[in-house]
Amino acid sequence: MEQVIKHLSENEEWFKRRIQEYLVRLECGDDFEKSWSIFFSALTAATKRPDSDLEKGKLHALLLSIKMPVLLLDKNLTVEFMNPAAVELLGTTGIDEWGSGLHTPVPIDELAPWLVETLREESRNGTVQAACKLDVVATLPGGERHFNVSMSLLSDHSDKQDGFAVILDDITYRVEGERQLASERNRAAHYLDVVGTIVFALDISGAIVMLNRTGCQILGYEEHEVLGRDWVETLVPEEQQDEVRDYMYLAFSGQLDAEDERSHYLTTKDGFHRLIRWHNKLLTNESGMATGLLGSGVDITEQQAIEDALAEKELWLRNTFVALGEAVLILTPDKKILDANPAAEAMFQMANEELDGMPVSELHVDSLHYDDFLLKSEAAFATGEKALFELPLKRSNGNIFPADHSVSLITGDDGAALGLVNVIRDISDRKKAEAELKRSEEKFRRIFETIEEGYIVADLDGTILMVNPATCRLLQYEESELVGQDLENLYMNLEDRVGLRRGVMELGTIRGQQMTARRKDGSTIIIEANAHLVRDYDGVPVAMEGTFRDITQRIEADKVIREREKQYRAFFENNHAIMLLTDPKSEQIIDANPAASEFYGYPIEVMRTMNLSQINALDQGEVFKEMLLSREEGRSYFIVRHVLQNGEYRDVEVYSGPIMVQGVQRLYSVIHDVTKRIELEHKMKHLATTDALTGVNNRHQFFSLATKELQRIKRYANPLTVLMLDIDYFKSINDTHGHHAGDIVLKMLAAAAVAILRDTDIFGRLGGEEFAAILPETGLRVGYEVAERLRGEFEKLEVLVGRAKITFTVSIGVTQVRSQDKSIEEVLNRADEALYKAKRMGRNQVVRG
């Protein structure tokens, strides 16, 4: 005993902590420091007075009264002393025998074989004064127990190792609690991994702190590649980043409804855009401050109805992250509130200071309800169970609300009641939700029965456990014919089954796998399947479930589209005609065939980066004018001018029409080079409309233009004047100087007239030496003045033919269009009469008609 006392004195702080832990557990009050000082002084006195049986008796009594199992062993690991707690734990003979020391020492491996290895391991190092082994497992008659083993070396008066002091701390309940907590965490993690939606969490800065497996699979990232990165900058397309940042600002500031639903695009690692429909919830701390954002999203890019089939799992996921706000009250044995958590403060609308020390009866509706609370609690405690029941409570303002109670008894090591733990859940909403839940279940059943996708649940051996009506309809079976049957009967190719099963078992989930299914009548359909493992609460796979849809028609349609695209590509690339595929809005060139590349002089790759404006030589006004002209003439093509890579201009006919390419409208154009034809047409038109000698309008063209102008001025009631000109004595010029001289005179007259007249005036040679002019928007007075100016200019002209100098004059008849004139011929006849009158009056003058 002296050695024990000596060892404890040398390790006062360690021994003090161990004693303090148990005093706290026994709720021995706050005056521990004073009690310890008295106790340790007595202990010191006992070591100084080994002959004092009284002091030794006090220390012996203290060791016997400790509720923690204590064992004293010699250096050979033989138990020499055990306190009552150790005797009760190890199941040895009477407590009085060990307490009085009247016993036979017992080897530790006979009493506690589970403790032997731990003690031997520590005893190998004789210099260790104190050691603690955490979580030592013991198999006892009452079941498996867990202990923290504290061990100290004992030495004799010469400081040689003389034995060991061992204290056992029972941590079984804590270990079980940790296991249960780990199981709950694993279950939540399992929900995140198997749910068919993207689940993410952001901190207050918008950085990604969590992204579930489905999100990683859909977006193509590994989780470590996105953690810590900005959500918007990493995953949101640039054109939507401002919009999403605005939305996140509203979310973090609490300005959005709890049921707010938004959709925006995310960019996958491969650069594809996926449209996601989001449900987001603001995460807050106990004070209501925003700490982050929790979101769940469904990929609706293809608008698959399968999202309805997964709605229930999505609901489970949301419930996993919604705080239930359970209130907890710690009660003393006399049913006063010792402590309350923040949820309890919120529930009863009272601060912790107000609840502290309050009799819990004051939270009950009345004394009858409180008595009911006590009776139900005590009845459960009598059977060793915790009490579970419903009982209403009231808030500080007097409002009564229904509540679920879970009441547990707190006991000390000696079994004495230390108090109660009362866990309370406000179930006001639950009652209202029961009817809604029933409606929700009915809604899910309707969805389950009416969705177009098949749904199958099978065990791990492939035996079908459940199908929905769509499965029966797609495979032409009755439900009773499928349930209980092997999935193998539904596969056309067994390799499909092996591949599907391997993918599910190895990856946990697969998406979009195509395979061939056999119907009841032997026919086959091509299906697209999604499947994943169903796990129990311990994470053990127990079944497989999945959905599928018939894509036979889509596959056939894809084949037809691919064949058509192949035909189109062959037609497009092998055609000698110039062909372009453009965006009708931006005029961007999407594709060009080899003929176009050869014509324009650009490689096809370069043309795919060009815009039509780079090859179009006409401005927008000229293009618009040609479009109007094409419409007026009823043409299916436009005539425009394109510029080639070498700077050469070519006139082209463009035949264009809309075409759908991969669901997007494009403009398909066939282009013909008509440069030579246009040049030829211009030449022919010039020959057909121009006098070969003088270069002015010929008779036919003059009458055609004059008729159109007459119709125009009559429509708008504008004036128009007509002139008729004839060279005086022209025959004598030919007779005297020859026809060559006469031709020169005619050319000089035509050139002078064109120079004097306006561009809008019409001038032409009607035959021989006779000319005519149409003056639009011109009255008779001004027309007469124009005629006089012409006459005077002609009179001044001199024609040199050899050494001869030829001059000439003209006679002119002038008239204005009248309302009764029906044709241009009538007007010209009147001007012709005025012309001959001028000749009769002596020539070289102008006469009105």
C-alpha cells in the first residue's frame, strides 16, 4: 500500500484528473479544488506516517469507493487488489473478500484475458510512469464492451518496478454512438451518390465545397478538379455568368422564395452545354447568417420524363439536408431545466437564461398533461427503455403546439438517476403534412403508372421484383408474367446482360446504355437503359433498379438521317456547281464545296471562316435593289457581283433556299458564273437600243422610253415637252462633200445634243438626219428655250473634211404633252408638223406646235 501511495504522490496531477472526471460524473459539486487539497494532504500524511492505520484505512476506503474499476497487479501481472467496481465487472467472488485483502492473488489472464496483451505491451518498457490505451475491446458475459485502459508503474522503496496500477474507463456507449454517427454519415453520402440529380454546395464566396458523384459524371469532372473553384467561372457559360451571379446575390441575401426554381446552362469539361433545372436552398448558421448555398439540379437538356420517376429520391435528398430543428432539454432529478439548446430557445421563444432553473412543468399545458408526461416517462424507465410519446406543450406566449417527445434517463455508474434528456420535435406541420403526404404518394403512384419509360427493380441475381405498367406495355407482358422471372429472358444478346451487370456492379450506376430487348411475341426493340445499385443502410448492395425507353424509331430515324447526310455530302462535294452553306442571320459561311473553293480561290478551311460580305462586291443598297427587281420580274435567283481571292470581279446568279442541318436552319446556295453572258447581253442590248452611227438611242429604243415616260407623267400629272430636229439642206452636204462628211455631221450633232441635254432627258435618232428629244418635268416655255439653245450651238459647229469647212443649221418643232394625248406618236406628229412649219418659214428656227 505504501508503494501505491508513493506512486500516486509522484503522479498527483494524473491521479487528480482521473478522480476529477468521476467526481464530475457523480455531480459532486464545484468545490473540487478544496476537496482535493484536503484529500491529497491526507495522502501525504499517510505516506509520512506509515504506522497510521487510520490514514491507511481512509485511503483504502477511498479506493474502494471509486466507481471506476481499479486493479493493482504485481510485476508478474497477478491481481493483488480490486475495488468493488472491478469485482463487479470481472465477476470474481465476494466483494468483501477482495476489499479486506483476504483473498488469493489471481493471474490477470484468468480474470481478464482481453486485458493481458495491453498490459504486457506496456510492461515491456519499465521506464513508463503512466500510459493510456484507447478503445480496448472486451468480451464479457453481458456482451462486447469497450474500455480506455490507464496504466501506471508501481515501484518499491528502491524505485524498482514492483507492479502496476490499472484503471478501466468504460466507453462502450460512446463507441456505439460514434458507430451510429458514422453509419448516418455513410447513409447520407450514399444518398448523394445514388440520387440521379446533381447536388452541390457552395460557400459564401461561391466556391464549390461539394459536388456529388452524379454531378461529376454529368459534367465530366473528378471531384478534386472542381473543389475550391468558383462555381460561375468554372461551370457557367460566359454569356450567362452575370445573370447567375445576380441570382446568387439574391439567394445569399435571402431575397428568393424557398421554392424558387431556376434553369441555366453548365459547361462540361468537354465544352458541351447542359441545361440544368435547379432547386436551391440558402444555408445559414444558428444566427441566421448565410454560410453557403445547397442546390440540387436535374439535367433537362433532352427533357426526359425520367426526372419524374426520380422525384421521390430527389425528395429524400432534400429531406437529408433540411434541418429539422429538434429541441433538447436537460432536466435535473427534480425536473428542473438544467440546460436547453438553441432549437429549444426558438421553440419556446425564451432565452436560455429564462429556461435555466425553470420547472419543466411550466412548459406543459396544465398539471394533467404534466402528470401524463411523468407517468409515461416512468413507465418506460421501469422497463429499461426510453419513453416515446406525443404530448402538447406551450410557448412563452401561451400558444399550444403538438410535440413528439423522446425522454431518456441519465444515470451514474452506481445506477442513481442524475437527470433526464427530453428531446422535443414540434409536429405542428406534420399533422398538416400527413394529408399532403397522402396526396403526394398518390401523385407518385400516378406518375409511376403513367410515365412512358419502363421501370424495373431486380435482386442481385437478376430476379425481377417490380415493374411499372410502361414496362408491360413496351415488352407486351402482363405484370404477373414478369415479376419473379429472370431478367435474362428479356435480353436478345446475353452479352448485353453481362455488360450491364458488370457496369452496375463496378461503377454503381450506368447511364444511356443501348441494348436489344426481346418482347413476348419474339420481336425485338432497341432500348436505352439507366441503372444503379440499391444499397441498404450499411452500404451493402441489395438490388438493382433502372429505367429504359424504346428508341427503335429514333435509331432508325438516325440511320436515315445519316444516310441522307452521306448522300448530301457526296452530292455537295462532287458537284461541279458552286455551292455554299451559310447562316441566314449572320451570313457566316458554314461550308463550301470544292467547286466553290476552286472558283473563289480560297481553301475550303479558309472559306468556313469567312462571311458573305467578304466576297460580295455590291453594297447593301445595290443588293436590296436587285432583290426588289428579282421580285418584280418573278425571278427565283439574284444577279450580284462577287470578288475572287485574286481581286477579279465576276457576275453571278445565286439560287438560294432554306435547309435544316442538324436541327438548325441554314441557307443553301447554288452559284453560277454568268460574267460572259452578262457582257454579251450588255453588248446585244446596246446594239438593239443604240444607233450604230451616232451612239444615241435608236428609233425603237426612243419610242419605248418615250412611251414609259408619257405613262409616268400622266400618272402624276407632270409636264413633258417633245422636240423634233432636222438638219437643213443635209442632202446638199452629202452631194457636195460625200456621205462620209454627212456621217461626221450627224455624229457631231448627236454629241453636242447629249452634252447640252440633262441625263434625265431622252434623245434619239429617228432616221436619216431627223432626231427627237423628250424633256421630262419641263413645260413648253422652258422647252422652247432649250430648243433655241440647241439651235444656236449647232449653228456654231464646224466640220472639217479634208480642206473643206462645213457648217449647218437645224429646224426644230416644239410641243407639250396634252391631257387628250393617248400615245407618244400623237405628240411626235404634232412636233413634226411644227418642224416642217419651221422649214417652210425659212429654216434655222424653232416653231411651237
